[in-house]
Amino acid sequence: MVSISGIKYQKELELLPYLNKSQARILIGKESRNLDKKIDQLKKMGYLKTIKNSLYVSDIYYGKVDKKLYLEYVANILRFPSYISLEYILSVEGLIPEAVYAITSITIKSSRTYQNFMGNFIYQNIRNELFMGYRQDNWEGKSILKASKAKALFDFLYLKKMINLKMEITIDLRINWDNFSSADLSEFSQYVTVSKSKKMIRILNIIRKYVSK
């Protein structure tokens, strides 16, 4: 470890997946304007990286982690509560052919997009009662919340503005229905029931006919 002057607890700081201003005050050992000046200095040195306003990670920690898993972990942190869903999960699960470079998530807070040194993080709002259908993956003792395949598709179609439902669902969106099982369809239908959405009921009926072929 290369010692950085002006940091009281450098080793402890470099073990954290992220730190906020309160943690920085304790670990760096400075207050108010002196803390802000030190953080700015550490950022210019490249030692601290900004995740979002007043949230940082050390370059040492970031250099050691699995970048994909860390991105997913940060996605849960940037906008809380949230879970990863929509195009990102659909791409990972092979339901859409396009590669997705932004991390797309669902939140009960207002929709928002964050940009930082890692990339883009997109959050879309959903009703409280539909904030469900996610699993908890473990990463180094930390949890990462991700939508199931069925919930990611539900979220995507529920939030997407569509004019010709059948045309878009069966052709335009290029969804790979071979990767959507009867069990996935059964789970999808549960979310449709909870939503009480006429649009989603129509979509479910289209999918049922299409998947059954």
C-alpha cells in the first residue's frame, strides 16, 4: 500500500465499496472545508472516484473488484430502493438480441439517470405495489437485487408506450420467446393480476397465444 498523506485511516478507507461524507470525515480525519479540499485533492490525484455527489470509492478498491458485479452493486446503491431490471436483465437473459451498456433499474422513487466514471445508470419509477419480483444475489457478503426474467419483461412492457401491441410484441421488439418458458409466463401473469392494467391483460393474452405455438 502506497501511503497517501493527509488520510488518517487509509487502509480502512480502501476496504470500503463506497464511502459518504460522514465516513470520509472520520477516515480522512478532517472537517468542513478542510475535508472538501482534501477530497478534491484526492479526486484530482485519481485516488478517489466520484460515484455520485458526496459518494466516492477509492481507486485501490475499484481496481481489485469484479467490474460487472460492482456495477450491479452500485446500481442498487445509487437510487435506493431499486432493483436491476428492464433491458439490462432482458439482454442478460437472452430475451432481446441487443447488448445493453447502461444499467437499467426499477425504483419507487422518481425516474432519474446518473452518469459517472463507470457509465450510465437509468432508473424508472413504478407503483409501490409492483415493486416486487426480484431476487437477491450475494456478492462478497453484499446483496444485489435483480428482477427475474418474467418481472424484467413485465416492467419493460408495462412502462413502454406502445401503439400496436401485437405487432410490437411479436415482431418489432424482437423478443426471443424460445427463452421464455411456461413457468416464466405463469409468473408474468401474476404481475399482470396485481397491476390490474387493461393494457397488460391484453399483452398477456397475446403472449399466451404466441408462446404456446
